[in-house]
Amino acid sequence: MRQKIFPARGSVMRESDAVFEATIPPAPFVSVPEHQLSMNGFTGPGATLTVVIRRCGDARADMARLEAAHQTLCEFKGGTSFMLVLRNGGKGDMAIDFPNDATRDCAELRERLAAIGVECG
């Protein structure tokens, strides 16, 4: 996009004053905040880890997996916030955010969550 830069309104412009054009290049990509980038594939501090629990139709079993997932996430102390998403087979998902809790995203955490039967998204 080209933008012409002119003197402020009310100021006097002489013929010798040159009017110039400034070129503002478009952004080539959408930037991601540096604190959300990770070299090891895990989320870093300041990012949000999404944990998906697919509902199985048994409310007690679903509640037990939700509680186990929350407890496991809280065991790994860290700076990554997390949310649990209950997938309801196309009938609408329910997201539960935990703004006062944080976890440490690592391979061991993901293995423990997989053993419970939940996914990291």
C-alpha cells in the first residue's frame, strides 16, 4: 500500500519542499507471540493446552475421566494454562477453562493423559 505523506494542516509549504511517498509492505504472514513458540512440539508458558475428552455415553465414566485428567494436569506444575473440552459426538462441545490452574506440557504428561483416554489438541 502506498501512502502519501503531506505536511500538517495549516503549515506553509514551499515549492522547494518535496512531497515523498512511503511504501508500507504488507505483512507476509500472521505472527505468533514468541512465548507460544516451542522447539520440542509442546506448548510453552503463556500458551493454552487443550485436552479433549470424547464422551462415551456413560456420565459416570466421563466424569471420572474428567476428574482424572484435571488431577493429572495439576500434578505437573508449570506455566501453561489448560482447558478441557468435552466432545459430545457432534451434538455440541463443552469447553471448561481453568484460569487459576497451570500445567507443564511434556511427553510424560501426554503419556499419562493418553493412558486415561484423553487427547491433547
